[in-house]
Amino acid sequence: MRFIFLLLISLFSGALFAQPAGYKIIKDPALFKTKFAEASQKIASIQSDFVQVKNLSMLNDKVTSKGKFYYKKSNKVRIEYTSPYQYLMVLNNNQMLVKDEQKTSNYNTRSNKMMQSINNIMLDCMRGTVYQNKEFNVQVLEGSKDYLLQLNPVTTVMKKMFQRIEVYLDKSDFNVIRLNMVEQGGDNSLMTFSNRVMNTNLNESLFAIR
């Protein structure tokens, strides 16, 4: 259970897959790329609630978790699970803190390729720079109210971990509203964000690595 969020951020898919119902290939990828980057540059901070539903295919069961998400430009992220268990992950520059109910672990992402990938992917989603990450390919689809970024792996490590990740962006402001992570074993985690507060003053203590 403690590794759910570590896995959550490790996006990717082994191959392109069928176009989801209600979505179509975007007509002008270059224009979308520009608008996504421009909108992300206007974001100084994000604070929101989230609900994560983990589907366990082998057990035909679901695990629902709730928590708080924080982002501060340009390289600080805090994900805090509050129910039904307590779990914390903090990214601050090249440092990562992972804390559960039993222990606290600190990592330097520069010395661990997987941790570095997690760090880069999470920040790229917030900063609108996913196209600059050479570890995966991006396909953009358009729905009536949102955009869907299909992220497909190009590295062996990520292909072993995930089938795919779907990143849903609100059309009005290009903010991430849902993440759907599909693992190689068939399990998936759907994370939905709500009650977003943009560009508020977030205390630095939220991102402290101790």
C-alpha cells in the first residue's frame, strides 16, 4: 500500500491503444502544445483535494483514498494521503521525502534513475513541459470538456511497470483534473482532483525535506 503513490507518478504505456469513446485526435497538436505551456506558466501554486480509487483486478476489489495536493512553482510538490491511512510524498528540487505510518525515507533523485523519472514527470505535468521529457511519447485527444494526454513509454524500466497513463486536462485552464494509471498487471488507479485553489501563498514548510 505504501508504494501506491510512488507508482502513481510513474506514468507510461507500452504502445498506442484504442481511441477512447467520446474523444478524437486533436487537429492542431502544435497549437495545443503552445497553449498548454502558456497556461502552465501562469500557475504559481495549486492547492486541491483529491480522491484516488485503486482497482485491484485480481481481487475484484477497490480501495478508495483521500488527501491533499500542493504544487509550488516550479519544482515543489506535496501529496498527502489522509484517509483511510496516512502517507506523504514531498518533492523539492532534487530531493524526495516519503513517509508512511511506520517510517520516513529521503532520496536524492539525481542518484536514482527511477526517482529522477518520477520527479521529472510530476513536475512536467504541472509546468506544461511533458513534451520535453524524452522518456515517453505523448498523444493528445480532445473531448467535449477536457483534453486527454496519452503517455506512452520509451524506456524499458517504465514499460515494465505500466501499460499506460491518461492525463486529463480541463479545457478552460489546462489544469490536471484526473490521472488514470494502468499497471502491467491490469490494476489501475484513478486520481480525481477537486476544490482547486490557484496562485495562493503556500508556506515553504509544506515542502520541507527533513
